[in-house]
Amino acid sequence: MRTPKELLHAAKSGKITDEELEFILQKIDQSSPQDGYDLSLCYYLDVLGWIVSAEYEPLVQKFINWPQDSMLSGLAIEILCCRWGLTAKYLDQIKTFIQGVEWDEDGDARFSALRCSGYYLSSFEDKDLLNAVYEVFCDQSANSLDRETAYIALARAIGKDRSDYQLDEKPNDPIIRKIEARLGLNKKYKLRTAEEMYQGAKSGRVTQDEFEYAVKELESASRDGFNRDTYWYLLVVGIMGSSEYAPLFERFLKCPEKPSLTAAALDGLCYYWSLTPKYIDILVTFIKGVSWDTHADARISAMRCAGSYLRDNENKKLLWMLMYVFSNEEENEVMQETAYMAIARAVGQSWEEYQKDEKPNPSILKRAQDKLRKSPP
């Protein structure tokens, strides 16, 4: 008798003998939830899944609710619905698994239910099922695999095939909006997480809906207390927005509970929108250091903004502060490196040149000293 794994390979090419099939049927028939986890049983059930026959449905069906091994439950759903096309018969169970059952700790049953839903919805209408899949996709607390599987199912529901999905931007705004239209919803889903929006913003790929959502979130955000999304939204609006949002960003210039928000606000105001002349004194204050900026988030941002500004402008106060931080032996290595990087930028060195150059380069420091002497007081 071949091993369970060998039997599965044979089944996929239709080369299972009658004797082997009889053995597998017996093993499946004799199995019980009380047996506990049994990997060979997964192989035997999978083998049966490649032999499409209505007479075997009861044998597979008994594994749908198998709390001792959710993998078997997921496989049973896969066989009955995806392979044998019996989804209509098991819709209630599929919806239950999509909503989640306590014993499906690894999500095997939910994954299979979501996957089979996509195939079913590509040919049949079921608003309740479509909504269940959509809710998983919208649930940002769900794991990434479930959300991605739900998205694929939604794409299939409106006729997208695998090749379309692979080439498509994910998630695709028109796909989600079509699903929402079917469900009678009005742009309920906020496309992408805050961090995903930031990744899109870096390449200029943020939709108007997303940008407006980020602005609204910042308008309602409290500057006190930790909110990681607020940080990403500040970066999104900083990159994609303009100086008209400066009053909004000024609210975050003093965030003792979360200095990274101050850093992101400085980036928007000074680095992206070039409003540095208005905030010179604030930059100087942060470069000196403030007690609540415990991880130097605001300080590093201020030095970076100062270097960028000084590349094409002169300000003795800013440049002197950068030189002081760099030369101060009491500063830690990170602060000295950040100050030197800003100094190099201030005298015109590009990022590519900086990466290749020796550090510190005496000629860079001499050029900075010359610029400091020539700068107006």
C-alpha cells in the first residue's frame, strides 16, 4: 500500500486502484472526532475529493463540523463546494464559517468558506453571502490572509478572473465600489489602512476619497495620546497636501505623549511644504532638544528639515545649531550623524554623494564653516 501522500498524487492523475479506494473509504468511515489530529486522514479525505461521486458526499459531509481539526473542516468545504460544486447546498454553513466559529482557531474553515464564496458569487446572486465576505474584507482587525482571500472573492463576484487579479492594483477602488453598489452601501469602506495609504502616497497613488478621509481623521484626532493611524495620516496629507493644511498640522507641533506626531507635522510643514521660514524658532528649539522628546523623533525631523532648507537658503541660527550638535562630544552617535547629514545637505551634497563619501569629510565641514561666516546674523 502506498503512503497517504503518494495516494494523493495518484488520485490527482486518476490512478487510484479499487483496492486503495476501498481502504481509504474504510479509514474515512471509521474516523471519529475523538480520534484527535491525524494527518493521514487529511490525505485520505483529499484523495476522495478528487473522485467526484455523489455517493461519497455523506462521508465528506461529516467533516464539515470537526472541532478537533479545523483543517479537515476546511478541506471538507473545499471538496463539497469548490471541487464538487455543491455550494448552494451548504450556504448556511459557509456563512457561519465566514462569520467565525470559536473552534476554528487557525481559520482553516473560514479560509475555505471565503474562497468557495468567490467561485459561487461569480455565477449566482446571494446578497447575504456577498455582505458577509465584504465585512471580512473591511475588518482591519482580521488577519491579512482572511482579508486578502475576501478581496479575491469580491473580485471574482464581479467577474474578475485570476489573471485580472494578479495584474490589478490591490485593493482596487472600482471593484469595492461596485460591490458596495450591489449591497446598497455608500462608500462605507475606507480603502487601505493608514500605513498602506502612506506607502501609496510615496508614489503619488492616493485616491481623493482616501485623502479626504485622512484629513477628516486628523481634524477629529486628539493630539494627546497614542494613535498610530494619526501618524500615518499626517504623512499622507504632508506628502499629498499643501500649505492650506498648515493650521491643522500646527495642532500637532507639541505632542508630549507621542513626539512622532510632532515629527510628522514638522515634515509636512517644513520638508514637504517649504514653510520653514515661519517655523525657524520652533526648529531651533527642537534641535536643542526638549524634555518630552524622549526618543528624539522631533529633534531628528527638525535637523532633517533644517538641512533641506539650508541647501538653498541661509540662516545662521539653524546652521550654527547643526554644527554645535555635530561637534558636541556629549551627543550620542545617532544625533551627531543626523546633524552631519543635515550639514552635508546644507552645503549642497546630494544623497548619492553622501552615501559614497567618507564621514565626516573635512571639506564638507570647512564648506559649512565658510557658509556660517558668510551668513547674515
